[in-house]
Amino acid sequence: MTYAQSPVELPLRTDPEPVPVAGCGVCAAPAAQRREARLRGDHSTVSDCNVELRNHPHPKEEA
């Protein structure tokens, strides 16, 4: 079978994983879930937890 265009190649995301904020229970939950998912080899859940951690807002520290 031939196609009109070449396949699209998406880049692999290489930015570092988000780090949970110390003392934040909201951050601790997906961090624990991510750790357990990684042990199971569940990369989809690891990715979902990273998105949740990345999107969880925290006030900016004052300089």
C-alpha cells in the first residue's frame, strides 16, 4: 500500500520529571502512584501522574 505523505514522527519528550513539593499532600498522592506504576511497568500511568504533578499549582516563592 502506498500513501500520499510520509508518516509524522513526533519527538520523544525529554524534559525532567516533575518533583513533588515537600509537604504537599496533593503532590504526594500522584508521586506515590507514579512510583507504584513504574514498578509495574505501567508507563501510561507514569505519564498521567507526571501531567498531574506538572499541572498542580503552587504559589511562587518570594525572593
